[in-house]
Amino acid sequence: MVVKRAADVKLVVFVCEAGMGSSLIGATQLKKRIKDLGLDVRVIHSPVNEIPPNTDVVVSHQGLSERARKAAPNAVVLSFKNFLNNSASEYLLRSLAAGEDVAEPLAS
């Protein structure tokens, strides 16, 4: 399991199938909230198969998580079930704001 220290998280990539619609909206919302916290973290959107190699954290719908792990093996992959209630982004924001490690939650 990949774990990142909050201070080491510099690039978050919000992914979707094509990198155009849902990831753009998700990245824009996450970028604003990270900026509001005053954190120096870059947030971009991308197709799941084109995740940059220097990515620290990937946020994806659970249906794309395995592909994201394969495309970015050194990144923490946080997945969510519902765009309207995105628990992955909420967890990431809480962890970064508190200076806590960011890790993929264990499956229950």
C-alpha cells in the first residue's frame, strides 16, 4: 500500500475515463477547496490512462481504481462511489489540512 506524508503531496490528479467531463468538474472543486486551505498542492484532471508519473495522489471513481493503480503505481489511489458525495476528496482534504499521512483506506 502506498502512503504519502501530507507535506510530500504536491500533485493530485482527478481522473475519469476520458479526462474531459467529470474529472474536470471534480478537479475544479478540489482545487478551490485546497486553495481555500492555503495548501501548496497542484490539482489537475486527466484520463485514467494518462496519469503523470510524478502524481502523488489520484482521485477516481471506484470503477476506475484498478486502472489508476496500474497507471500510477507510486501514487495513493483514493476512490469514491458517488460524485455528489465524494468521500475520497473529503478524506484527502482532512488529511492534508491536519498534516496527516495520506493512504488508501483498507478494504472493509
